Amino acid sequence: MRTIKRVLLVCGMSALALFLVLVALSRGNLATAQSPGLPTIAVSPGYSVDVDPDTVVEYVHTISNTGDVDVFVGFQAVASEGWPVDFFNAAYPEGTTVGLPLPLRVSETMTMGIRLTVPITASPGVVNTTTLTVTLIYEGEPYMAVAAKDIAVVREQKPQFTYIYLPLIMRTYAPPLTNSDFSDGLAGWAVSGVLGASAARDPSNADNPVALIGDPDYVCDDGDVPIGYGRIRQYFFVPSAPAGQSMHLLFRYRIFTNDLNRALTDVYDTFDVFVDGALKFRDANQNPAYFNYCEVPLYDLGWQTADIDLGPGGTGVNLSLEVHNRYDNWYNTYVLIDDVRLVAGE
């Protein structure tokens, strides 16, 4: 609950008869009751403020003894809307609803606060007038009264919003498979590895673009074939397969090699395919008839088709196609790749 505090000063005096009630309607007018040669008091005028529901407003008034004799002053406060009000000052710092008479000597000044509680149900535009009546008591009897009015106007309320914070689940966006026929070179594919990769043409069909992993220019018997790999890689989304089927990754490949790897081990050259870091396909020259050291050009094993089962799909995958040269710097191997595609099947 918020508190608004206004301090109001004594501004002037005017003479009126006993118990005449003066209402201060502006900041510059002072409500005063005075009779020459008799006890008189002055009360600072009221004030107007805008308020919100469920808040507390504090008005502080100054009361001055402007007469020639010591007096007592009593207090009464009434809110026109029936809202709760109480008094507070040095004598009642915690507040009181009873305006007990307090002594006020000649030329002395005291302050008296009015605390108004605006209910939470207060409607916009409602105007409450809190009337403070200060009664001068002289020789045990009420002698005159002075009043000041404090205005409170309820503001129009802006809509209130409730924010609900939900857990944030981070997902990596997977684009569709792109440039799978290499018609745009290696666009969409990440290239890495010491053996390298490049865009090329099918030796059997110069109009057919392909991806080349490795390098045909490495010489078999000069020992200049780097030990390491060449790789093309792409992250893409695999659609969900129809019920009872799975998604398959199909592609064509063509191996050129001088090496021999009868058991498809990690010791000699291979063509490997990884899906999300797991080895899903491997091929190499396993036929000793196609191995004659460096006495012949690289053997062309011809176009082959590979089929990798990707399961039900509906997720992103990392596809990596790699050529590895192992063991020594002899016996070059490179591979052509074409027509990478996704199909649904058994």
C-alpha cells in the first residue's frame, strides 16, 4: 500500500464569529476565525490529490494560535465516502481516531495529520472530501471552529496483467536437405579434412555434377598421399515416415583406389558414412585382383548405391561422408558422390 504525504502551510487569517466554519477551497486561501482581543486560531487550507485504490493518503495541516491567550484545540475528521480516517502527529505517531484536545500556547504552531485509507473497491472518478474541523476550546468551553477540506479523486486504472513464465526448451532448427545432387557445387555442404573435397563431373557423363572427396592428383608411389581424411557434411531435417515404414538415406558413390582392405578395417583406406557421429556405412576395395601396388592406375570400382535406414524420422540428423587414407603415404583413394536423397520404405 502506497502513502502520499502533503504538508500544508498557514497562509492568513480572517475574523469570523464563534463556531463559524470556514472552508479552504484553494491552496492560497487560509481558513481563519478571529475576533479582536479574543482567542483565535488559523488552519492551513485543504489540498486535492489523485489517488489509486488500495492506497493511503496523508494530509498534514498546520494549526497556529494567532490570539493573545493560551487555548486547547480539538479535532474531528469525516470522509464523505465513509472511508477510514485517523489522526497522527507527534503526540500520536501511530495514529488515533479520537481528536483529543491538545494545548496550544500563544504564537505556537502544531501540525496534525489526517490519514485516509482508499479502499481497493474504490471506483475510478469517485471524489472523496475529507473535512477536518479544528475546535478552539477556551476556559473549558468550545469557542470557535475552523474547517479545511481535503479532496481525493480516484484515478482511472490501467489494465493489470499477470505474467506466467514457462520453461524454455531449446531446440536446434534443422533445415531440409539441400543441394543433394550437387548441381550447385558444394553449396550447403561443409568441407573439412586434409584430403579435401571439391565439385567435379562424372567421368562417365560430363553433364552430371558430383562431389569429389579426396584428390586424384596425389601420386601413388611418391609417398605424397596425406594421412588423414576428406569430408563433406550437412545437418538437415528428416521428415516423419508413414505408419509402418521408416526413412531411408540413399546415395550413389564411386570409389577410385590403389589400396586393398579385405576386412574393411580401420587399418587401410575406406569410404565411411556417419549419421550423428555413428558409423552407418563403410566400403573399400576388398578384391585382391584390384590391387597391384602402384604398378597400375587407380582401380575404378564403378557406381554403387548405398541405403541407410534412418528410422521413423521426424528429427534432424548430421550426415558426414568421408574418405580416409591410412597407414602410410602410399596408395591414393578418392570417391565421387551423387544423388543423395531421402525416401520412405520398409
